[in-house]
Amino acid sequence: MNYAFILGTHPGLSVAELLAVLGDNDVSWENERVLVKKNTEINAENLIGYLGGTLKIAEIEMEVPVNMPVPALAKKCAELLQTKAKRGEGKLIFGLSDQGVGGHFQVEKLGLTIKKELKSGEISSRLVTSREKELSSVVVGQNKLLSKGAELIFFRQGQTLIIARTLSIQAYKELSRRDFGRPVRDDHSGMLPPKLAQMMINFAGQISVDGLFLDPFCGSGTIINEAMLMGYTNLMGTDLSEKAIKDSRVNAEWLRELYGLEIRAKFHIKNATRLAQFLKPKSVDTIVSEPYLGPQRGLNDIAAAQVELAELYSKALDNFYNILKDDGRVVMVWPVFFGREFIEPQLDKWQVINLLPERFLNLPWLKLSERGTLLYHRDGQKVWRELIVLEKIN
Ligand SMILES: C[S@@+](CC[C@H](N)C(=O)[O-])C[C@H]1O[C@@H](n2cnc3c(N)ncnc32)[C@H](O)[C@@H]1O
């Protein structure tokens, strides 16, 4: 079957994640927010729970000429809704999202014409609309479009209009609960959004779930918790701070109870720059981590922070080289101050892995840093995050 993936706020990261999970075959990046993967089989409800960067997964149902007149298009959509929408007791509930059709396409007008078309077939319906051209996952969820109706998504591929039906949406309530509802939060050291933690774990590639998975700067344990939910069974978090280890334990226990998980992660107070004294050579399968990112407030001397962090990361990377298996990966966040001041740790023994294939690099909507890496940031943040994936040069 053919699927469309609606990408989140950092589409480059979302695409990198999808490629790491689904592979590169039959994949086309249609516009800033839509990736298509053809000829594959997925379990959309299951998969969306593991993808931090995807907002919706939809199945491609129809392809029609982009200039098809509205009445004819509405008829086709009404037929599709009649066969595929979930029906409750009452009205057929549906919503439409224009995910980059362009031209003269008017999603509201199409919606009303579909409603009339349904009515002429004696089907009463309710059209869910929003101020935006696309319905957010929240609107789709709150209106129960997936359990009691349907959402159709429209986008353009050359002269073809693609119509897809949403199968699953990002579990925004769950993600928010794991972020803001955990017992211990550490706003001082900072925490990764769980979505970004999921993406980073996926960047590590297809790894065995029982291989040793390590976060050596685990803070309050976001990465370990997300890895636990994603099915990894051999998890270890280490951190220099006693408080961080205590917090991680509390948060991990909370998550285990919340989801009824059997797995127990191990946590230890350890300095990441001395890990080789604690863990055996080549005993770790994967390292995923957001280290100390420098002072979050009062960032007066950027040059000094750059030097200090480059030194810390270089020492840590030396240790990672020692404890990581030869085919293992390191996925890290590095800070970029004000979106332009990078750090330069020693990478002599490491190869930097590009997560996006060459053919995507010149797409006009792709935003990369000036050194070609993928960045994550929110409005107003001074410290941006650079995503770095490394493999050992053996
Ligand atoms: C930005 S926080 C990590 C937050 C974590 N990703 C989370 O979401 O909870 C950085 C962590 O690095 C730890 N740290 C700083 N220097 C360290 C070192 N040399 N070895 C191990 N941990 C260190 C700090 O104690 C802090 O908990």
C-alpha cells in the first residue's frame, strides 16, 4: 500500500527519522510537510507511537487530475467517505486538510460540496473545519474523526491530486503527559522533549532491542524512558549528578507503572569522561544522549562555553569509542548558540553520518545549518540543538 506521512515542525528531522525506520526505497518528499512511501505494509496505529516527528499517517486512496472540477471531485470524495469512514449511530463526521495543493484549490468549498453530495444520497453529515487549511491532530482527535468518521488529506504531485485518508495521529496527550506530567522535571539542567528523544533513538538505526543502550548524560531520564517504551530491554542511564540519577529512577518507575512495563533500567552516578573505567570495551550497542549544553542562563561568554564543551565532549567521545561496539552508533545533541555558534569536538576517530540522502539535500524547503546538519529549536531559544550521528572509524 501507499502512505503519506504528515511531518512535524522540523520536517528535516522527521524525514531523517522516517528513512531510518522505514528505509529509503520508494520514498518521495512531496512538499515541506508531506513524505510519501509506496509499496509497503505498516501498522499505522502502532508505528505513530514510535515516531517523534510524524503528526499523521494516511493511506493514499485516490489519484485524480489536479484540475478536476469541484462537483466531480466532491462526488469521488463522497463515495470514498461512504465506503471508508467509520460510522457511529448519528451523522457521518468528516474533515478535510489541504496539505499543500496550491493553485485554486479551496478546501472549504470542497467540504460543503461533499456535504451536499452526501445529502443527495440521504446521508446526513457534519463537516469539521478549523481556521487553518489543515486540521491539527488535536482537532482530528477531539472530533473523533478516526473512530467516528474520517479525515481526507489532499496534496499535489505534479499534475496529480492525491487524496489520502488518515489512519493515525500523533498521541499528543500521551506525549504531553510524559513531558509535563512526570513526577520530576529539571528545568534548570533542561530536558529533551520526548518527541525529540524518540527521533534520536530512531536515528540510531535498526538495533537489537536487547543490546546495551546507554545515555551517559541521562539527566532526568527522558531518553531512557522513551527507549523503554520503544521496547529496548537493556537500558542504562549514567550522570555525574546524584540528583539526576535519583530523578531518573523516580521518572522511570512512574513510567513503568503508567504503562505496565516489565523492564527495569539501570542508573549509576558516573562521569561520562571516565566511563571506560566502568564499562567493558565494546560492550555498548548504542549511545543516545543530550549532554550538558552549557549555561542556559546568563550566557555571557560564548567562546568560553564553546571551548569548555568541546573539551568535555571530546573526552566523553574518547570513552564512547572505547566502550562502543564496532558497528554501534552515537546519537548526540550538540548546542549551537544563537543558531550560528557551533562547537568543534575532536572527531578524528569518528565518521559523521548524514541522515538525509543526497537527492533531498537541494530541496528548497529543507533547512540545514551552515555546516549541513539538522537543527532543532523553538522560538526564542538561545541554545539550539544540533543533531549529530557518529560511527566509529575502525
Ligand atoms: C541537559 S542535561 C540532560 C537532560 C536529559 N537529556 C533529560 O532530558 O532529562 C545534561 C546532564 O549532563 C550531566 N553532566 C554534566 N557533566 C557531566 C559529566 N562529565 N558526566 C556525566 N554527566 C554530566 C548533568 O548533570 C545533566 O544532568
